[in-house]
Amino acid sequence: MARFGQGLIQGLTNPQFQRGLFELGDRIAERRKEERELQAIQGAAALGNKGVQFAQAGNVSGLNETIKQMQDQLSQPGITVARARIIQSQIQQLQGLVPETKNISRDNSVNSALSIDARLKNEEALRKAMPNLSEAEFQQAVQSLKDNRNELLLDPRVAEKYNTRAAAVRRADREISDLAHEDYVAKNSPALEAAIRNNDTAGVQNFITNAGPRYADDAQKYVSLITNNIETMQRLEENSIANTQTPNVSMYRTQVDALPEGQVKTLIEATLQQYEDAVESGWSEENQEWSTRERINAERIEKRLNSLINGVGMNDLSNQLATERAANRELDSQIDAQEAIINLQVPTESMQSDARLRAATIYRGRERKEKGKTVDAPPTEQEIDRIANDLLQDAKRNARSQLQQLMKERFPDAEQPTQPEPKAILANDRNSVTTPAGNVVTREYALRAKERGKTPEELAQVANISVEHATILMREDQVKSNRTLTRREIAQAQRERRAN
């Protein structure tokens, strides 16, 4: 034991051995430093991957927070150049993902808004999904869905994408409905024709009624067209050789002359000429009788002539209906476009751009005093927003006028409601405001907007209500009595707004 201890002591005191221990310690410290550096780099990589996941999900705030965390790492003491380069590279890559992340976020918002529309459209399914709610609670849930959708559409780019896709959804729904109606007409046309021939008014009315409210006018037009065609064919049949013996060339000539020019008319005229030749050679006007052979020939040609005229009539009927459907679809698309403008909650990007140009013109040359000097006073964001909102209201007024004309053209027999001017009405309970679009801005919605940092001006612009009404709705000390606003309250709200 003593010899071992002595040998160890001698070894430790050996300069070469001591140098080896120092080198070993340096290597261990270096290894630990490398491990810490590796862990730090791996942590940065994991954070970068998390940022990518946020980007893929369209989570803009999550992505920005990740970038901020990585930027904070750059300012940490003792960071190595290698790690800083890696983190900086990841920051640049994540920053490059921000624009596309915003697009994904907007698409997600559009999809959510469309999903809410689909739920609201099927009230029966929505009620089944909320079986335990009272009627008042159900209506509150419906309003909450509408509020959520309206909140999603606060972003002008989201609103524009939503309007485009919502119009496409409505167009697809109409096309499906149109095809179903065409199928209905095809299946029920034989029964309708029989009802018309038999003067069965109940059968004709059933055809119109069962077409549904949307297609009642179309069904009525179809009945009128097919009735005219049937009456024409009945008149030709009643005056045919088989029923009267006497030929009626002038009647057929009148029918054929009324046909549009084309190959079909040329074919029918050739058949009419054969009929006229048979009449001329086989009918005796003086004796009012036929030669047996020519009568048989004339009857055969007359049946063919009637069939051709009936075919033209049915084809013309089909063309008229197709033209009518195409015109209606075009009107429906124009109606969609005007309704999309009316439903806008905030000015579009193009309106904002136009507002900036107009503001620059309006306030050109305006000056203000700043630290004793005269400087240019360009338009403020609030002034630009006010002009943009005016453009939005002008567009809505024009859209309402256009919509009224389009609805008259699309549904000429329907009673057209008058379109009121955009004017917000404060509800008697003073806890909600009804906008021209029929949306109710509740006090709860206003308070949520306040919690999100929105100003009364922003809420007023979004909800299309006055700033005074928005201010009162957003006040914490909202009185819940059943009375309307007093002039004093409005004046107080105006003073509060100017003070802020």
C-alpha cells in the first residue's frame, strides 16, 4: 500500500504526467462545450421546425413569435459565430415564409366563413346539432355564428376572396338546382301535355306548383310555350285532310313562312311543295273530291309535314327555354356581384388605394406648424379611412340601386321590396344595433371588439353604424333600460370621442 501511494505521488509530481492531466481536462471541457453548442443548435433547429409548422398551418402570430424567440437567442451573451450564423439563416428562411403564411391564414378564414354559411343555410340540421337549446338560446347561437363570420371578414383581402368563392358556391348550387329542374320538366312533360290536351287545369297547376317557388315562373312560361305549340298542332290536325277532306294549303303556307330561315325551313318547304303538288293533281275544287290514289298520297305527305312542323315547334321551345336559362344565370351572377358589395363590412383594397390617391389630391399643399416651422401636412390614416368608408357607402348605394333593377328584370312578376338607405337603427333595449344588412351588433360583440383593442371608429366602420352609437355600445357602464338614446348621451359620446 505504501509503495502504491508513493508511486502515485511520484507520478502526480511528474511534470509530464501533470501536462497530460491538463490536456485531458481541456479535452473534457472542450467536449462539454461542443455538447452544449450542439444542444443549442438542436434547440434552434427544433424552434425553426416549430416555426415551419406554424407557417404551414397559417398561424401568422405563432410564426412571428417564433422569429422573435430566435432573434432573442442572437442577443444572448456568449453565442458563437457558428451558432449565430445558423440561427440567422433560419430567421431569414422563416421570414420568407411570412407572406405565404398570411395567404394560408386568409384562406383558412375564408374556409371558416364559408363553413359558417353552410351551417346557417341548413337551419334544420343546425337545430339538430343543438337539441337542448331554447328558441332564444338558439337564436343567440345563430347570431354568434354570424358575428364570428363577420369578424373573419374584417380583413379586406379575406372579404374579397370570400365574396369570390361564395359567389362560386351559389353559382354551383344554382346550376345543380337548374339541372334538377330540367330533369323535372323532362320527366313531367308528357303528363303536362296530356293535361293541356284534356283541359285539365288541375294537372297543369300541379306541374307549376311542384316545380317549386324558385322555378314557378319558369314552369309557367314552359306551360305557355308548350300550350301554344299544342294548340298549333291541334289546329293543323283539326283541319287535316283526314278530318275535313278539304286540303288547306294556305294554312300550312302561313306556318312555314313564319319559320326562321335555315336548312330545316328549306326541308319543310320542299315537303310543303310535295303536298301542294299532290293537292293540285288529286283534288277537284269544283267537285270537292279527291282521286283515291292522290288522297292517300296527300295524307301521307301531310302527316310528315305536321311532324316536321311539330319538331320545329318543340325545338324552338327548347331553344327559348335554354336562352331564358342562360339569361337568368347571367342575371343571377350580376345579382351576386351587387349583393357582395352590399355585404362588404370594410373597404376593399382597391377602395383603400383609391382613397389614398383622393386624399393626396384633397390635402395637397396643406401645411401645419411644427416646432415653429411650417411643414407639409399629408393626409392622416384616419382621413384616408374616412374617404375609403365614403367610397364603400357610395358603392353600396349604387349596388342597391343596381340590385333593385336586376331583381325587377329577374323576377318581373314578384313584388319588389324597397331598398332602404344605409341607416343604423339603435334597438330599444340599447344593447344592440341593427345594420342595413340585417346584422345585429350586440353590446357583447362591441365589448369583445373593445377587448381586442378596437376603437369606436373601427367598430362603426365595420358595423356600418355611427361612431356615437358604437361608443355607447362599447361603454362599460351601459345602461340596460328600455329607452332610446337621448341627445345628451349622443353629445357626451361625441365629447368622449374628441377627447380621445
